[in-house]
Amino acid sequence: MTPKTTLALLALPALALGGLVLAQSRGGLPRHDAPPSPSGNLTVSLCDGETVAEVPGVKEGETPTAEQARAVADALMVEWRRKHPDAWDGEPERVAQALPHDGGAQGAPAAAERSKEGATTPGESAAHGGTAGGLPADPQGAVQEGHTYGAFSQRDERIWQAETERFVKEGHDVFHDAKAFGGTIGVSCDMCHPDAANTHPETYPKFQVQIGRVALLRDMINWCIQNPTRGKPLADDDPRLKAMEAYILAQRKGTALEFGKH
């Protein structure tokens, strides 16, 4: 056996190990199932992986009513605040005020329609000839040769602002609707995070203990969908995931970025 062959064989285990570590770091999200209740009732856990409550009268596999889901979410948050009295944000900052007065797009249905069209955001839909807030995508401002970022008018800016607000409103709708993002126990994101409070999108990317690796905001959204709300993680390009991420970020407008903070 030549020295080169020996080195090649020795390198194979290291490469395999490196590939395994890489696969684990970029792979699927870990499951964190809530411990079963002795009575057989449905149990729900918070995203801290520790705080657990059960839904009286609702067995595993059954879906609570909206009132029961709200009650168990409230019970979880009371217990969480008791254990972490100084950790809560306080009154959530409300900064996404300019949402469409007509209610905007309604969460997952609108996002699903755009997905069928091959566009994943309202802006992309407009770019393909769609409309934004009743205004046609064309004509754009006069193109100024050599000035890409100056080739738009005030009307264009109004269209883009309307599209952005509409997209944030879609995220708001999905965030407040357990069925919209695929939850199976009736618990929506806002029940534990009213107005996206205590989500701290400005601290991502950071090492997320529940996931066991450095995570982006969308990773934590998916972890919560899979675990506390018992749904299926959304694909990175799913319009619902993008819209929720946009809504959460909009609610922290003006907050300084501080990635890696815990």
C-alpha cells in the first residue's frame, strides 16, 4: 500500500464524520414532544421545552376549541412569567400600524394563490403583471441610464409601500390563525406571543438551545410550529413562513440589531 493510498483511506473517516456533522447542523429540526398526561389529556408545551400544561377534557389526538386553546396558552404563560419575572418584554412595541384598512390579504389563502402563480410575495406578483392595492405594476418611473436605484417615481414608492404593508398583514393573519400555518391543537402563535412580543428577531442568528445549533428566525418559527403547535415545518420558500417572518420583523422596527444575544 502506497503512502498516498494510506493517506486517502485515513481521510475517508474524517470526511465522513465531517459530512455527518454538517448534515446534523443543517438537517431537520429536533422534536420535543410534551410528556403525556396520566389522565390521557392533551398536553401542550412552551418553546422553552420545559413548561407544560394539559387541556382538561381533551384527549390526545383531539383538537381543543378556540376557548380551550386560549385557556391552556394563558396557563402556560402565567407559569412561564412566574419562573421568569424579569424576562418578558412588557407591552409589545406596535410599529406595523399602516396595515391595509380593508383587512388586506387573508393569511394562507392569499399566500397559496401567489404560490400557484409562481410568485412568493406580493411584490413578485406585481413584478409579473399583478396589482398592488388596486394599482397596476406598470408603468414604472422613467428609467435613468446608469442610475438603477433612481429609476422609480413617487408612485412606484407608494406601490412598493402598499405591497410591503400587505405582506406584513398576511404574516399577521397567519400568526393569529393556528390552521393557517398547519397547527393541529388550535394554539396560534399570538396566544403566547401577543403582537409578536418576546420573539426578539433582532437577536438572530444565534445559538438556539432547543434546536442545538445556530439558527435563523425562520428556524425558530418552524421549531415552534413543529413542537408547541404540533404542525409540520414549512419549507423555507413557503409564502406563509416568509410572511410570518416579515410580520415579526415589522413589529420590532427601530430596534437595534444585536445578533447572537440571549
